[in-house]
Amino acid sequence: MNDIILELRGVKKSFGQTEVLMGIDLTVNRGEFITLLGPSGCGKTTTLRIISGLDMPDGGSIILEGRDVTYIEPDKRDVNMVFQNYALFPHMSVEENIGYGLKLKKRPRREISDEVEAALLLVQLEGYGKRRPNELSGGQRQRVAIARAIVNKPKILLLDEPLGALDLQLRRQMQIELKRLQKQLGITFIYITHDQEEALNMSDRVAVMREGRFEQIGSPAQIYDEPKTTFVAAFVGNANIIAGIAGESGDGNIAMLHSGGSVRAALRDKTVPHGQLLTLAIRSEQIEIARDSGQESGLRGIVKEKSFAGGMLRIAVELGSGEEIIVSRHGINSALKEGERVVLDWAPGDAVPVEDVGP
């Protein structure tokens, strides 16, 4: 059986003179949890609305299980959508909200009752069927919205930032619940978020969007450890971006010459000619920092600031070029003081050569 359930082929969309989607391509596998990750305005929600049939593309096609559904009505696509505001009917009970779609399909009353009861059990809301939405917490309303979507047994469930209105602790709890539910049901999830942690925690694959295009698509580990561009590196994990000149290469590594010194990076099957611009991404937690005692390699700078966030020590170092590099450490202890001269270095395999695509 073909494992591909959905294909986007050259999908374009504009609103007036604004081009929102610029010919995007995406293949989604059956039973996959894939997340569209990107800043506001990058085209995530428009992509979901086109998949669902709520918006029509200006070009390209939507292929669902081998069938072109580009211009087919939403209710004939076997695709359901969960919105950030949940869109529950306030005058209906929980069970009436969940069973609404089945009622529209004129299913027998007993069948609707059984399906609603099963959906409530799946989202762990047994006994809540008679309540109204205003009697529920934010997390419970979110579960009702999901139950209403899954009771129709869609082939694909589209989720547009469904956890965005929840507080941090509840959001993390619901991430676990959503992933559990997805695995239990085996339904394909296409999920939208601008929260990188949420995307990395929940997804089988992540598609990073920027200005109407997919910048990179891959597993969470690939996106985090092997970003292809400066945008992906900075957006996912807030990597430091450092530019210099390519030096000598050998043993799979390349030297980068910088006004602050020299460092090395793994080439990762890339080729960078000697003397050309080389841009590296390096995570703050992978940088080694030490007092400047005349070490041969590394980048020299001055500690400008120390701050603490979430159990992490954040050290801002200013290089001679004026660039700021962030180094982070677990815990809050460090003998380094503001104003001290330091050297930054790292293992070559921890630095990733990336394409500079600008801010």
C-alpha cells in the first residue's frame, strides 16, 4: 500500500498583490505527525486552509490518496481542522458539539451516541458530556475540539496552533496528550506552531517555513543538528551565526579564519573553496569558553554580560569585530567576570556550515 497520503505540488496563493505561498511542494506519509514551523505571516495557516479546502490555491494541486482534490468541497475531503480558538458552539453541550458533524451526516441517533462516548473516552473527558463549553477549562475545551474532529474519522487532522491559548505548563501536558492520541488513532496530523520546542517535541518531521517557502524539511534531529540555512539555525534553537573566510581543509574539517581568530568545522559533505566566505552555525551550549591565555586556536573576545534564564547561565561575549556570541551553561556558577578576555572554541563536529540567506 502506498504510504503517501497527501502531496502538495507547486501550490501558490496570493491575496491581492501579496504572494503568500510561492509554489510549495510537500509529501506527507500516512500516520505521520508533521509540523509546519515558522514565524507569523510565513504562510502556515494558508497552507492548512488550502489542504482543508477552505481556501483555493492560485496554482498547483492537492493530491489526497492519489486523487486530485484541489477544487473539491471541504466536506468531501475526509480532512478535519482544529482551530486555535476551538470554535465550539456555546449553546450546545459537550456531547452535542462532538456529535454535530455526525448529525449533519444524518447518522442514526444510537450510532452518534456510541461514537461520541468513544471520543470522550479517547480524550479522557468521560462524564463531561452534559456540560457547556463555558463550564470547561481551556485544556478541556481543546480536548472537546479534538474529539469533535476525530469522531468523523478523518484521514488527516489539521491543527492550527491548538495549544497557543494555554499556559506553559498545560501546553506541555497537552503536547504529550496529543502525541499519545495521534499514535493511538493512527491518524495523520499536520500541525501548525511558531513554537520551536513544541515542534521538536511532538513531530516525526518538521517543515520550517519562511516567506511562503519551505526552508528545510526533516526530522527534529536534522532540523536542530544539521540546519541548512542561517534562518533555520537561528529560528530553531537560536544558534550563533559566525561568518569568516574558508581556510585549509582536511580530514573532513575546514578552518574558518576570522578577525577574532580561527576555528574549525566539519564539512558534512559540503565543498567550500579556499578564500571564499564561510558561514557557520554553532549552538550556545556547544561552545567552550576559557580565559584568554594565549591559546593558538579559538575566537577571542570580552565577556560583556552574564544573565540567568530557566536554570541556564547565559554569557554574552563580544568579539573584536563587534559581533556578539552567546554561550550557555547549565547552572548559575561561573568564575568568569564581565570585562574579562576569553577564548571561544568548539569541537569541529558541533559547528555546521550553512547557507547565508539573510535575516
